[in-house]
Amino acid sequence: MPEGDVPEVDVTAESVTALAHPVTGQLFESPAPPGTGWPGDPATALTPVARTAKQVERLAGRARSLAELDAAMSVCRACPRLVKWRETVATEGKRASFVDQPYWGRPGPGFGDPEPAVLVIGLAPAANGTNRTGRMFTGDRSGDWIYAALHRAGFASQSTSSHSGDGQTLTGARIVAAVRCAPPANKPTPTERDTCGHWLDRDLALTAPGLRSMLALGAFGWDATLASARRLGWQVPRPKPRFTHGAEVTLVTSGGRPIRLLGSYHVSQQNTFTGKLTEAMLDKVLARL
């Protein structure tokens, strides 16, 4: 399950044109238009917008830096179902406790070190988590878990991550998702997964020179990462390595660099509330990165 997998509580917000960001106090419409000052927004009003899978492939492939990649990805409109859902949540389907806040309402850009040694791959943003805050795994209980663990492991500057602009930074690590928009019912379609896979392909290609390991949260992230590695021409063991908590496999880039892929149960409340995933279990995997 993606971050924040507890069913959303839909409420209809009053019709407003702008609301104050919880950290900066700046007024924003929902969804937040690119280049208007949202903390951490990588895009501008001039950032090119992908509206088809082919355009995603083209824009992702020509990105020469993670900053450029995040900018293009953060304004993507290639999947009509996901665009409609994320923007409906941002305008009419806000959770009651966040009804007075502006919603990001766009794809969740990657977050972290621009030259990471570790890449963390989740499933997809949560409708009232990343889709609200504009930062991966921020603003919900799944984010509470992963950032607390990353802090204990020495990657995160803070043990919590409530809003973009709250001072959280990552050193040596970057967080992305296999699918960058919040999906209805937390379930992206195969077509949406494949379209978004071009962004993940470029993330792997750009970070590969300095990567030593990757952490896939859940089977979806694991499978997406292996598929991306194959598309890039990396050596991936066959048969396909099976996902389990604590699983580890070594991939070899087209340039001959070994990169380890580790698996962990996702930090969804489905797993953490039931004890399927404990802090000790997560810490043990993070210590191997």
C-alpha cells in the first residue's frame, strides 16, 4: 500500500480561492500552480508539461539533472484518471482536519540529496499526504514512520516531517515513488505504472553513478525497480528475485557498477498498526544500506 493507506474521509471544502500555507503563511490556490512559491516546488510557470506517455518518455529522457527531472515530473498530466483524482481531492475531497490548508494537488517530486548514495522507492503518494504537502512521505503516519527511521539511521535531519518547508533535509538519501500521483483507492493501473515508469527510469539513470543501494518499500516498489533496471539494460538476476522483507539482490548497471536492492514491507498503517512491520525490523534493513 502507498503512504497513508487509511481510507480517506471526504468533506466538501468551502469555495475559496486561496488558503495560507501552514509553514510560510503564503496564500495558495489548490492545486498549487507551479512557480508560485510553494516550499520546495522544483517547477516554474515555463516548465514543459507532459500530457501523453510519449511526452513523459521524451521529457524524462532529456532531463540532465534530478532538479530538471523533478520539475518536469511535478507538472505531469499524462494520466487523466490520476489528474482528475488528485485535483478533486485537492479541491472538493479534503480531509476534515486539513480543510483550512491549501493542497499541492500535483505529482510528488523526489526529495533528498542531489547526489544520493541510497534511493528509497515507495509505491505512490497519499491523497491527503504528499498530495497535500508536496513532499514525498510528508504529512501522514506512513511518513512519520519512514522519516523517524531515516533519522535514526543518520539520513534525515529531523525525526518528523509534517509540511514542506519545515526544515527537513536528507543527507545521502533520496525518496521517490514508483507512481508519482495519488491513485484512487491506492491502486494505480498497469498503464499508469508503465507511464510513470519513465520518470523512475531516469531517476535510476541519473543517480546510478553514486548509488550503492536502493530500498524498495513493498512488492509494488520492488517490482517497479526491477522493471526499470531491466529497461535501462542493467543486469538483473533471473528468475525475477522474489520480494520479501529483508530481501537483497545485487544489480549491475550498464556501466558495470554493482548496486544492491533491498526490500522492506511498506510503512503503510496496514503493516505498522498490525505489527507486520516493526521499528526494529525497519531499522535492521536500513542499517544494511
